[in-house]
Amino acid sequence: MSEHVYKSLELTGSSKSSSDDAIRRAIERASETVRNIKWFHVQDVRGHVEDGKIAHWQVTIKIGFTLE
Amino acid sequence: MSEHVYKSLELTGSSKSSSDDAIRRAIERASETVRNIKWFHVQDVRGHVEDGKIAHWQVTIKIGFTLE
Amino acid sequence: MSEHVYKSLELTGSSKSSSDDAIRRAIERASETVRNIKWFHVQDVRGHVEDGKIAHWQVTIKIGFTLE
Amino acid sequence: MSEHVYKSLELTGSSKSSSDDAIRRAIERASETVRNIKWFHVQDVRGHVEDGKIAHWQVTIKIGFTLE
Amino acid sequence: MSEHVYKSLELTGSSKSSSDDAIRRAIERASETVRNIKWFHVQDVRGHVEDGKIAHWQVTIKIGFTLE
Amino acid sequence: MSEHVYKSLELTGSSKSSSDDAIRRAIERASETVRNIKWFHVQDVRGHVEDGKIAHWQVTIKIGFTLE
Amino acid sequence: MSEHVYKSLELTGSSKSSSDDAIRRAIERASETVRNIKWFHVQDVRGHVEDGKIAHWQVTIKIGFTLE
Amino acid sequence: MSEHVYKSLELTGSSKSSSDDAIRRAIERASETVRNIKWFHVQDVRGHVEDGKIAHWQVTIKIGFTLE
Amino acid sequence: MSEHVYKSLELTGSSKSSSDDAIRRAIERASETVRNIKWFHVQDVRGHVEDGKIAHWQVTIKIGFTLE
Amino acid sequence: MSEHVYKSLELTGSSKSSSDDAIRRAIERASETVRNIKWFHVQDVRGHVEDGKIAHWQVTIKIGFTLE
Amino acid sequence: MSEHVYKSLELTGSSKSSSDDAIRRAIERASETVRNIKWFHVQDVRGHVEDGKIAHWQVTIKIGFTLE
Amino acid sequence: MSEHVYKSLELTGSSKSSSDDAIRRAIERASETVRNIKWFHVQDVRGHVEDGKIAHWQVTIKIGFTLE
């Protein structure tokens, strides 16, 4: 909360199980290469349908992290 | 992904249990009469409250399907 | 559904477990002091990230209740 | 308010007399072929002008109805 | 227009007769408990339909008043 | 409907009686100096409140006219 | 321009050649089954990329037609 | 890019051939009477349909020019 | 950042000197009666003009505070 | 606040020093030719960067004035 | 369409010839350094005007690609 | 203004003193690693409040730069 500068990235996670899980997957994948992720913000919730069932949830988020 | 034309419909599903379940119910009901549903896109998440508890989740989605 | 007047409030609930749970917590906290809550409407879904994991979900909702 | 699925349609009603009347006309015309209309939601209010007077009000609404 | 601070509230008025009347009812109800209401701003116009007719207009407004 | 070019202007009409009347007044005032007004499109509905009653409706519209 | 009621549908056309062509294809496909289409309104322009080239343009439009 | 003041106007161009051409026509018509047009910004793309074909493209733009 | 519930209020501050000062005034006035204000979020920046000069800046913000 | 009709114009002011100053410059330039400016409303805040510093602030506003 | 994570970037392409060409140029430039671009989504269409003619089209798009 | 391709990044600057200063800090920090920054565009103005005073301004901007 000091005078940092933050950068945002936009990511889309996907999951067979739930919308919350699609968000978790996007954050976990991002944290492999980005340190200091502080927050996420949901932009869009979509998904693919096959044979009348949800095949994948796709959730687009912004993540914010501190520039060191 | 070829040169198809897609049509969208707007539906609202409701569920006593969760927001994701309200989406699933809307898609399953639609697939009784609409073939070839390819995707959904969440527009709005609402719900009814009774006695300080969520009585129903109501989620409005667009669904898209191929015109054959 | 008669000729009532309704008032809306904006609240943000937080939860360690899920986005739906953050909504439930906001409504349950509000119903301690507000009677006659009739509906909620999701405005925004965010959260805090710590060590590459979601630490808290934060969901902003409007709730509506009857003015008696 | 049970676990129904609702469908929305977008209509534009027009009227020479008023914006409210254009809404009424769209709903009455729709109810000739759609049963179980439950609500409407105004999207857009426009109109045509002739000789410096409003010739027609045109109001676009969404209507929602229960899928049986 | 001096250096006052204003507060906004969001209300939904309903009326069997017209959209304008739903606004009037919300303002009159609010002025029973809020002094110094200065303005309103329409946010949303909706309504309930029964038997193919508009049963209630529901108009959501913000009202603004001076904090004394 | 031929290959004309149209210009839009933004106006706010006010009325003591109704929202529709505020629109009519804006169009009638504009047509004193602008010829060939073809359409209007409502942007915003507001108003002033005095002593718990609506003192003035204020409706902002765009009007479009043909450039000759 | 008389006191008709119009209905809107949302369609997505796709084309290998251009964004305008994707719109044309959606309208031509729709006019096989819908009479009296009067207008279209672009909602969204997207596309698929393969090997660094645009493979398909996808344009979502609303079309409006008279209810007879 | 110095300390100028710019003014914007909103125009709608129409064309039988393409959306880009409708923009060009609006700018060329405006430049007959407005000097120093610097930029345009697309607001809306619509059109008229006749007999299942696009009869006119109508594109609404803002143009900006320097106040001298 | 624990599992609190937050409430938002919408306020408009005004100032003769600057937009930032209008925000400060709204927050300082609110903190006379609301404890635990945590954040603000600018919604709208407006002002009144008299004799070709800015007479008052008016900035509408949301403020958020912890429900204890 | 009587039954006037107001007109809006969109202007962009620029300034080397601050965002507030860009607004002041747009209003002062407009008041050379427009009488009775009553209000402004900020639409957009942008700027040019040169050598890693802000070279100009550019703020787009709407101004409203009474049609006499 | 499996459980990938996608990343989005925002780019602005420019072209002397057409809006579609500005999009193509942005995608081709991006594909020099980004592999696996899957889609684009138009955000904004603008351009520069010189001597009453369009000098450059400028189209801002988001592109999405798979994180491997 | 030639046929370049531009890329945008989203950053949030923070400052104890003013909203304009938060923007300046974000741009200066970005220009340590990004060459050819040409413009910024304000997306969101927020801040933290402590003890009834603004502790930090937080301004989210997009910056655009030339891809060489």
C-alpha cells in the first residue's frame, strides 16, 4: 500500500469443473512466471457447450502485481 | 469454425444451490429444443432472498448455436 | 409486487472459500440489521492473491429491500 | 420464483402518443403469440421527427417469459 | 451550489399507471425521511406483466440530497 | 435513406409536467433553427426536486438532421 | 415507420475475406427464413487467427424486422 | 500537439458500398465547411436492409478539429 | 483483508479550488459520521461555470467502509 | 432551472501543467464565443508522453449552455 | 479447447488503406514475436485526417494466445 | 503517425500527494524499461483512506508505445 507501481495482465483460465476453478487455474499458471501477484478482477465468464453440457468454463480475469 | 452463421438466445436459469448450477440448468433446458449449442456467455447474476438467505440464484446467459 | 418503494444498498462480502460464499456472507451480515431483503445483484467479482493462491474472494452486490 | 428457465426477446414498439404507450403496444403484440410474459426492461428510447414534431416514439424493450 | 457535500441513495418506485408516476412515488416516499432532496437521476425502467398487460412499472432512480 | 450525411446535436429539454414533454420542448426549440430534424434518441433522464416534489424534468437527447 | 412492432435477433456471421462480408453473410442467411428485415446494428467484431493470419472474421449483429 | 483546444462533432455517413466508405463520405462532407479536421472515432455501425440485402451502410463517427 | 463485509456510499464533494480538493472534502465530511472508511473510487467529475470560469468542481465518489 | 433548453458541446483542452488546467483552458476558450455556459462534465483524460515525461494533458469535456 | 490458460495483449495497427488492413498489420507484427495467437477482438476504430481525407486508419484490438 | 504498430500496457501508479502525481509516477516507472511511450489514457481513479484522510491516490492508466 506504499507508493508502488502495479502492472495488470489479462488472462483467461479454463476448467472442466467450475467457474471458480477456471480463475484458480489462471492465477496458478501466472504465478509460475510472475512474482508478487496481489489481486484479480473478473472481466468475463464464458464457456463451451458440447452435447447440451458445459464442456469448459472460461473466465477472463485481470491480475495485478507490484513492479519491483 | 468454418463459414457458419450463429444465432444467440438470451436465457435466465435459476437454482436453489449455486450460480454455476443456474447456468447448467438453463443450458440443459435449452438443449431440449435447440441443437448445436456451442457456447454460453454470462450477462448477469442475480437472486431472490427470503428470511435473510438466498432462496434462488438467477443467472442470465447468452447461448450461441449454429444455423444449419 | 404491489406499489411498494424499494431501497438498494451496495455491499462487498469476502470469503476464503468461493465467490458464491462471499455473496452469502454479505447477505447474512446485512440481514442482521435490514429487514425485508428481497433480491441481490452481482456488481463485481475480485479477490486478493497471496503466494500464488486466492486468499480471499471479494464480491460486490446490490441488495434491495422494501421500505415499510 | 421456482426453478424455472426464462427466455428473453427484444422488441421495439412504436406509438404516435407517448413513450409508455410504445411499450404497451410491444407487450400487447408479443402476448398474441407468447404466453407467460413476466417482465419487461427498457433498453432504448428513440423516435422519428417530422416538421419539428415527434411523429413516432420508438421504445426497445426486452421481455421475459417462462419456458414451460 | 456552495461547497456542500451531497449523498446519493438508490430507490425503486412502482406504479400501476405510468413510468413517471413510479418516479414520483419513490421521491415522495423518500422525502418522508430525507430532507433536502435536490435531484433525481433515472437508472433503469422495468415492469411486471400479467395476462399480457403491464401490471406495475418499476423505475430505479438515484436521489441526491445535501448533508447538513 | 439515400447517401446523405447526418449531423447530431445534444440537447436537454426541461418541463414541469412530464419526461415526454421535456423531450417535445427540446425538439420544438431546436426546430426553430435546425431544418430537417429526422430523429431523437434519449440519453439521460434527470430532474430537480423541491419540497419533496419534482419541480422540473430534464431529459437529454441527441437529435439527428440531414446536412443539405 | 407506422405503428409497427419490430423484433430483434442476434446473429454472428463469419467470412474468410472481410468484416463487411461476414455481416452480409449473416443477413443473407437470416433472410432465408425471416421476412421483412429492415436494419442491422453491429455489436462486436472478432476473428480467429491461424499461423499469424486472420482465418475467419466473425461479426455479431442485431437484425430488426417487422412483426406482421 | 501544442496547447490547442479541439472541438468534436458527431456525424453519420452512409454508403451503398462499404462501412469504410460511409466514414469517408462523412469526413469529406464535413471538410467542405470545417477546417482543420484532425481525427475521427467510430461510434456505431448500422445499416438498412432491403429484400435481404444491405441497401445502405450507416456509420456514426466523431470528428475532432482545432479551434483557431 | 479478513472476512469482513464492506458497505459503499455514494457522495459528491464540491470545491472552488480543484477536483482533488472536492474529493478530500467529501471524505472528510463523511468521516465525521462514518468510521472505518477504507477506500474511495471516483465515479464522475463535473462542475459549475459562471462568467466563463469554473465556479465549483463537483466530484462524485463511492466510499467503502467496514461493517463492524 | 426554469423551462430552458440547454445545448451541449464536446471539447478537448490541453495543458502542459495539469489535468485541471486542461479543463480550465477548454472552458475559457469556449466562453470567447459561447455565452451562458452553465456546467462541464469530464468525459476522458489522456495525454502525450515525450522522453518518459507527460508533455501535454488532454481532457475531453462536455459543456452545457442555455439556448436563449 | 482443453484446459489451457490464455493471455491477451492490446495492440493498435495502422494502415493507409482500410480498417481491416490495420487489423491485419497488427496481427502480422505481433506474430513475429508471439506464437500461438488464436483470436482477435476489435476494441476501437479511429483514424487521422489530413486535408479532409483519411490519412491513416488506426484499429485497437486485443489478441489472445495460449500460454504453453 | 506512419504505419506503426502500437502496444498498450495497463499500470496503476500511487502517490501520497495528488491524482496527477500518481499518473506521473506510473509513467516514469514504466519508462525505465519501456522505450517510445507515446500516450497515456486514464482508466480509473481510486485511493486508500486512513483516519478520515486520503493516504494514497491510485490511478490506473493505459500507456501506448511503438513496437520497433
